[in-house]
Amino acid sequence: MAHCLFLHVTKCVLELTLLHLLCILPTHYTELYSQIKIGTGVSDTAAFKSDATFFTIADGIVQHMFIEYLFAGDKFADIVGEEDDSVVNILETPFTVDDLVVPDEFEDLVIETLAKVKALSSRIDGKAFKDMTVFVDPIDGTREFATGKGDKVTILVGYNDAAGIPQAGIIYRPLTTPHYWASGAKSEGFKDGVLDTPDEINSKGMLITDGKVSPFINSVIENSGMNMVPSLADFKRNEHKSIRRQPPANSHSYIAAATSSRLFFNMQIISLALLAAVSMMTAEAFAPSSRTTSRAAGSAALQMVVPSASSSDKPLTELCEITKEACEAVAPMLNELYSQIKIGTGVSDTAAFKSDATFFTIADGIVQHMFIEYLFAGDKFADIVGEEDDSVVNILETPFTVDDLVVPDEFEDLVIETLAKVKALSSRIDGKAFKDMTVFVDPIDGTREFATGKGDKVTILVGYNDAAGIPQAGIIYRPLTTPHYWASGAKSEGFKDGVLDTPDEINSKGMLITDGKVSPFINSVIENSGMNMVPSLASGNRVLMLVEGRAGAYIRDTGGFAKWDTSGPQAVLEAHGGVMAKLPEFLNDKSMVSYTHLKTKINSDFCKMSVGLTLSNAKDKSMFIPGLDSIVKDVHLVKEYSCLQGLVALAPTKMEAFYLNAIHSAMNNIKNESPPTYT
């Protein structure tokens, strides 16, 4: 049991590490690739092997890091590498691989990569794999590496049992954008990967080598009715095309299959995190003109996962990518704070009751502070609105504080480390592209869920809105799940992406209902439309459930939610093919009218004589009298960001005219008998 717990914890930590590395560290490994004099077969970093393949500095260094540092000690029975005869020195300068000298401009990069590899070694169980033999090919396709065909290059690691039978392994393309890969352990039912799947599966294709095709193979192809598919590098041929859902054509979705915390899964995550780290030594090859001339400038460039927004015609797409990385950066801190909540009590060192009966946590305040004061620092945006704008946060001088709450000192290093990551991302946001946009941030949507142990319902919400207050891009991110499920999108740029927790069967007839009382209007709509109730918690989580296919609709007339709950989610849902709008206009003529997401002092969507005052929407809570139905006439009585006109959100599965008409008809059939109650 303790062993399983260790694996579970290790898996969580490594998965976070993996996502972070894959997003912000892909330039190291390609640095060496970019130095190859393509097509010549001769360069400062390549020499001819006697078996007619290229032996590169990268080949030797990567294997050396794997065998001597990652797999250091006696964790495995044996380790076999293709370059076992290589003599590598990366401890004293000049660094060398056999007779080849590593150019001095790579020394800092090698040192930095080695440190990451060493850090990963301690995470491998020292007892679990004593009977296993590891086979490593540091660069499968060295000829391709040396002749500019980097998309055919793979790193291969295999774990074999005592009989020499492969039990787990990974194939990883370090020179593609993104890095495509597949891993698996059949005995544990584990398979995973990010695949470059074709538009059409070629099940009749026979992969042939780049050398001469033998008479035997020629005859097999002719007699089987198959077609020849030219290919390079041995294990590029072995990638299976059925592991993951096909990503959208304009994105690289990572849709994860649920797996338990198994032994080899743990090993694959370790291997993959390592491969991401060493792949830093190769990502700039495809854009050598962008390399900086000085090492200091180059270090900053290493943070880049995509070209800077100013050089792209899809700035919102890149803004979504940066925001996702920011969510990944704060996730470890959120998980640590979450673990400290005294579940169910409502009282702890890291939680206090909000006056509107939701929990305000230290995590809430710190995350928003990091986003608004550091990630979005300067005048990059027209305005920024956060749910916790009234919070006073100090994370510069110890003891750190959020209002009157003191951050326990054991979290101080983690806060400092997280802040550094967020600061580093800020410089990548274009300072000119978003001047007319307003950002809405909900640092922890579902604070009550956060404080009562329902962390899988918690999301981080960020939405980017145009000058008219209409959501244009956003992200919904679950930081407390394993893996982190999320969706992002920018409809105007045709961008959608995510890691989704999809159900075995799509529930297109499901209607999401809140954890509060279901209004007579919603009850009647469900009965008249033949839909089924799907319990749900937290606004952002509900919209992500629509994207995942767990329900077809989320409709509410009563309030209790605000514009930071709709900004990012609306952008995401619409990018993925759904809709979100205010209820009255849809009820009237099926019009889709958005809430206005702009910084304001009075509610811009207030409708006189139609809104009931509640504890949730009242600006002065003393004005609310329980049991008294109070219709608001004065806009100044309600909070400026409360959503006062209900909501209709439809999943992509409900966007056919038939479904729209059916839902609209069900509403109209009962609206006189059970009218909506707008609050």
C-alpha cells in the first residue's frame, strides 16, 4: 500500500513537471541539431560512423546522461545503449564526445540539462526494477539528425523483464513541434501519447525502409494488395495511430485516458519528463535566424514555447498557450494549499468564511495576485477584473499574508518558486496586441469545493474580452485533478485545445443542475424537453462538463454567478462549437446575446423591474430580507458583476437546429405557468 501511495504521489509530481517542460523548455535539444551542416555529412558536431550512420555529439551526450545519471546506481539489472563505446566528458571543460569537442557556447546548456536529469533520477524506485534490463537509443535516426530530417528522429527507451521481453517503453520525437510521442506498458493496460495522426488511416500501407526493398518484401506487398509507404528511422515506423482521440486540425490536443497509479506508468512519466528535459538541447533548428547571439539573451529565449505574439497572426492562440502555462505553474502550489484544508469544518489556517457564504482561501488571493500584478503586469490590457479585487496580498516580505490570513512559513519557498515562474511568462505576452481587451480572472472558481475536499470540481478561469465586452479567448483549467483537465480556445482564430475527461458515453440529453434548489422554471423545462438531470458543482466545471460531453445543456434563471464565471467559459465553449448567452433573449426569439464583460461601477446588464434581490447579488447585504421577494428598481443596489439575466449554455452536441428548437419550445410551453426567476 505504501508503495502504491509512493507511485501515486510521484506520478502527480512528474506529470506536472512533464507538462511544464514540454511547454516551455523545447529549445535546448534542437540547439545541437541546428548546428549540423545539413546535407554535407561533415560538421563540428558530426562524424561518420563505420556502419554508415552519423555519430553526433548529441547521441553521446544524451545516452551518457541517461545511463550514468538517470539510471545511476543499481536500480536495474543491466543497461544497454547503442553508443556504449563512446567516451563522454561533461564534467570538465572542454566537454568532449570521443574526439569531438563540444563547442563552448553549448556548455551552459549541457550543465543546465544535466542538472534536470540528475533531479529526475531520485524519483525512480530503487527496488522495483532489479530484474529489468534497459535498452536506450539516444537518437534513433542519426543520419536523419545529421541531414536535416529531424521530424524522423526519435529517442527510444525500453524496459525488459528477466526473460528479455519488453514490458514498457517510450518513442519520443524531440525535433517536432509539438513533440509527438507514444508510451505504454501492456501488462498494466497503459498506453499514452501525443500523435500526429493523418486525416485518413492507411491500414493497407506497408512501411518500407529508405534502403533497397528485398525481393521477399516486394512479393509480400504485391501478393497482399498493400501499398508501399516510404519511411525513415526504425521506430518512427512503430507508432500506433489509435491511442488518443484525433486532435483538432489547428491544435495539438492532449486528451488523456484515465489510468491508475501503476508501476510502469510511473516509469513512463519519468522517462517522458527526462526526454522533455534533454530535448531542450535540440528546438531552435527550425528557426535558426531567431537565435540570439549572446548567451544571456539566449537564456531568455529558452522560455519560448511558441513564437512571440507580435510575430504571429494568431495572438489570441498564443495568449491562451501562455495562460495555460501560468495555470500549470500555480498548480503545484494550489495542490499543497489544498492538502492543508481541514475538510468539512470551514475553519483552518488557510481558510476563512466569506460574508456571502463561500470560502475565501489563501490560494484564491495569491493566485489572483500573481496573475494580475505579475503575469498581466504593465499596461498590456485595457483593464483587468478579478473576483478577489478587494484582497490585500503580500508575497514580497515574510510573513506572507492574504488580508488577515498568514501564509504558513512552510509554503514560503513554494510561493517564491511559483512567483518566479509566473514572472518569467509575463515577458512573453505581447505588449501591444491586446490594448483594447479586458481580462476577467477567477483564480479559484469553486472556493467552497476547494475548502470542502471537492477539488476535482475546482477550476481556474481566465477570459479575454474585446472592446465591446464579448469574450474572444479563454481557458478553464482544473488544477487539482490528475492529470490536469482543461480546455482553451479562441473561436475567431479557429483555435481549440484541451485535455478532457470524456465519459464513455456522451449524454446529449443531460441538463446540468446546480447544487442549490432547482427553480420551478428549470424543473418544468427538464420535464417538457425529455432531458435528464445531471448534478454539478461550480460554474467553470459545469461548462467544462459540456465540452467533455457529460451533458447537453446548462440553463439557469436564478443567479449566484458572476461575469468572471462566464467570460473564460463562454470563450472556451464557443471555440469548441457550443454557445453561451443570456436567457431572456434566447427565450424570446432564440437570439444569442452575451453578457458584457467590461470593467464598470454599475451592472451593465441590469434590467429594471425584472431582477429579484438576493444575498448573492446585493451590493449591501443588509438590504436583503430573507423570505421577502424584492424586485430591484435601482441598479446601484446590485453588484456590478453579478449575472442577473440567467444563462443558456449548450454543448456542441446540442447545436443542431432540431435541438435548439426543441429546447426553445420546451421553455415557451411552460414560461407562463412557471416563469423564470431572474436574480
